[in-house]
Amino acid sequence: MPATFGVINTHDLEPQSGHVSESSMDSSVEVATIRDEMGLTKYAGPKPLITRNVTISGKGLPNFSDVAVGSITAQQVFITSVKRSESNDDFPDFEVEGVIYEDA
């Protein structure tokens, strides 16, 4: 199992080898509005779908087996991007991005 130096939540994303040095998550909710005949907003409330974008990065190799074609399932991470870079000066870097769709 890869190491996680001070990273508490990897959002169910783990590299194949190496360590996770950074983990982030941001959430977004769309707002539904109802307007009257004058165009004034009478009600504004959140839509039920919450979108969470998650990212982990670190040193080592990403787990490409996590990338799979299939349907998007609620509450599960759907990987949208995997980046890997190498240089002669340091160990390889990786970054994995995903999205989680949740109902409010």
C-alpha cells in the first residue's frame, strides 16, 4: 500500500507505488431560481445534485487500472484525468483527478 505523508483522505484514489503528498476537494451546487412576471427573483434554492472535484498528487506511479470505461455511479469517484511526468533529477510525479456526483 502506498504511503500518505500527512494526507488523511485520498478519496478512494491510490497510486500504484510511491506516496501521496497532496489531496484536495472542492464542491459545487447549482442554484434554481423562480422569477415573477417582472423578472424579480422570488425563490432561489439549491438543485439536488452536488458535484465534488477531487485531486491527489505525489511521487511514484499512478494506478492506471482505476481508469475504466463505464457508467457513472452516485457516491463513487469517476476518474477524469491521470497525469504522469518524469525527469532525470527526481522520482516520477503523478496527479489523478476525479469527480463524485452526490444527491443532496
